[in-house]
Amino acid sequence: MKKIFALTVAFIAGLAMTANAGDLAPGQMTKCNDAKSITFENAGPANKSADKFGYTDNDRGGANLVVWKSANFTTVPVTLGPNDNNDSVNGTDGGRTGLPQRGGMGKHKVTFHAQNAFSRGDSIGDISGLVTITNTGTNNVTVSCN
């Protein structure tokens, strides 16, 4: 009887940590199987900072994911940072470097599309088979398997 109870509790705990495609809270996981595309969207709160140096308690409103692909047994980290500025400093130096301005703000939404007939087995686009997505950040993420 104790074994059955322990197995039931373990099963329920496993289900609680696994979600279907949709909103993923921090620490939750979802799965997509043979998807044509997988979309990740930052569903967390906006960047909020009252600190004079811009420090935040919500990771600047960004989202962090880990994507594991069974097709080639690789793990890919994904960061969605809509409030992160990757702009180069040459835009603010008055053009003294002679380089064009590059970069910009991070993205709040990214889509992986299935790639067929690629030559390398470690392609990030190989989303055939089972793909598991784990939210390792501090903000919610919306995942859509299409």
C-alpha cells in the first residue's frame, strides 16, 4: 500500500512540473512532438527598476529557456531579452570610430522552424521528434507548438 501511495505521489508531482504548450511558469517544462515550428514568447512582466543603476528583481523582464532536442540529443539555451540593449557604442561617440551603428534591442519572441535536408546533425532547426522546453528563468514564457 505504501508503494502505491508513493508512486501516486511521484506521478502527481511529475505532472505538476510538466505543462502542455502554453504559459510556462519558472521551473516548469513542456513538450512538443514533431512540430513544424515552435514559438517562444516572453510572457513575463516588463522591466521594472526603481534602482538608480537599473538593477531589477525580475531579470530585466527577460526570459530564459533550455531546449532539449531528441533528434540529435543537443541542449540549446534560449534567452529572450526585450529590454536588453545590444547597441554598439559607436552610435553615441559622434561617429569617431567610423563604423556604422549596429545592434539594437533584444527580442521578446522567437520561432524555431523545422529544417529538412540539412547537412549537420547539430542544427538548431532540427526540431523533429520530441523537444522538451524548460523555463529556467524568473518570468513566464508562452510556448506554442505548431
